[in-house]
Amino acid sequence: MYGDYYDVASTTGVAAGAGAALAGIIIVWLIIGLAVAIFSIITMWKMFEKAGKPGWAAIVPVYNLIILLDIIGYKWYYVFCFCLGAVPIIGSIAVLLFAITMNIKLAKSFGKDVPFGIGCTFLSLIFYAIIAFSKDIKYVGPAVKGDIDFNDLF
């Protein structure tokens, strides 16, 4: 009987300590996430200004994607391609392929090549920052003239 009482008392302290540790981990991840979000906004802002678009558009959801598509040269309605992600498996593959194509065209819009565009897809935080903050990279104009040319996806 006494053993049960002491076991409950000792495990309660352990549970409280684990809860505090978990709260600390969550707070650290929230701070890191906030820092990444702020850096992403600054990067998109600078990239938009470099392309002659309003920088404030980087903070408006969906509109920032429309501006990004405009920088590339796509029509605004290509934003709906990202809705394909709702279709299981095939939709996710379609969105990934469109994102790769879009980032390759974005890289070409700033005078870079295909590997740089693939880097923009998979390491966008780094490669978008290179586009935004590099003095050597200039906006050369849209890589697409309105619609996707299926003969020239890459």
C-alpha cells in the first residue's frame, strides 16, 4: 500500500518535468518557424522588387503566388494548378511537376539555368535568397509568354 503511494508521487514529478520539456521544445520550434517565415517574406519582398513588382505583395496569401506567376510570365489562372494537390497521389505528382517547371522558369526569368531552378524547388529558402540578395542576378523578363509550352517544359 505504501509502495503504491510513493510510486504515484514520484511519477507525477516525472510527468510534470516531461510536460515542461515538451513545452520548451514547442516554443523553440515556434521561434525557429517564425524566423524562417520572416526571412521568407523578406526574401520574396526583395525578389518581387527586383522584378519590378510591388514588394508588399509578398505578405498577401495567394496574391503573392499570382505575382510570382506574373514574374515568370504565366497567366493568373495557373494558380489553380496548385488545387490539383487535393486529388490523391496523381494530384500531388502533378503539383510537384508544375512546381519544378515553375521554378525552372523562375530561374530562367532571372538569367539562371535548369539546375538552379531545381534548387529553387527543393531548397527554395536558399535559392530564392540567392536571387533576392545577389547583385549579379538581374531580372531578364518573363520566361513564358502567357501559357505553358508543352514542347519546352524544361
